Amino acid sequence: MSPTRTRAERDALTVEITFALVTAAFAGAVGFLVTGSAVIWAPMPRSWAGPWLTASGGAGAVLFVVRVVRVLRRWPGPAGGRPAGRDIVWFQPSQPGHTNPDS
């Protein structure tokens, strides 16, 4: 983590990561339950139940990863999405007390 981040920026990042993980866990669980419920409700041979639940777990895992990536990629990051140091004035007068003639 960058030492220049403020406490508020670190807290915002923590909240965003927590939000991403919680919503991703929910999306993965729903994906698993929706696809895995076929084992309970659909008439299928017993030999298909294991592979079907494995595939359902894979679908839930994919949904989890997709949700985490989508949430964290849309987060604007520090300073509202601006790169660090964007607010720095790049021109400084060569001597104290002197101003830029164009100002």
C-alpha cells in the first residue's frame, strides 16, 4: 500500500473490498443454488448428481470471481480516479516572490 494514502482512502478501499467480497459470495451462492437445485428438483440419474454439483460449484466460483473483478474495476480509486499527484502545480517561479509573467 502506498504510504501517501490518507486514512479515509484506506478506509474507502477496505469498504469497497468488503463490498466486493460479500456481494460476490452472494452471487456465487445464488449461482450454485440455481444450477445445483436441478439435482433436487429434476429427475436425473444418481450417477449425474456428483458431476452436476461439481459443475454448479464451478459456476458459483466463476460468478464469484467475475463479481469481484467488476466491482473493483469500477472503483474510481484514490482522489476520485485521478492519478496521484495530479493536483501538483508543475510550474514554480525560479525565485521566491517572483511570479510568472503570463499570470
